[in-house]
Amino acid sequence: FPSHDINRVTNTGTTKVFTLQAIVSVTGTNNNTIHFAFFKDGVLVPCSEQDITIPASGKYSTVPLQCIQELETNQYVEVWVKNANATAKLPWITSML
């Protein structure tokens, strides 16, 4: 993956199967449910979906994502995060893809 943007990597090589792995840490408000997933070319990769409920305001939670996907040349993968309980922005998200 020599080509990448923030939160996105692009396969610039030949078509092949990859193990996708990411670790995401997030904090938020008490009892917010946060969803995480890989998206390939903007489409959800269902096998990667994870969610957590923030146990207490300000406490950090970490979620691993992992799945196997075939990527063709110039297909890209991103990590998406969604707060399912509130419209408030998440104050801190870090990820490593």
C-alpha cells in the first residue's frame, strides 16, 4: 500500500487478498454506542463491523478491527466511525490502519 491519505489506504499493486487490521481508540460521553467498520471503496465491509458502549464520560475504549478482503488495483480501504446514540461529535478518535 504505497499510496495513502489520512484514514485511507489504496492498493496500487496487483489484485490480491489482504488481511485488514486496525486499532481504534475513542472517548465520548457515558453510554454512547460507537460503531466502527472498514469500508472498501465507500461500501461497508460487513465482516469488519464492531461496536462498543462508552462506560463513562471521558474514559477511553479501544476496538480492534480485522478481516480478510480482496482488493483490486486502485481500490481503497477506510475506517469509519459512527456515534449511534447522539449527534455530538466524538472528542477524540485515533486509529492505526
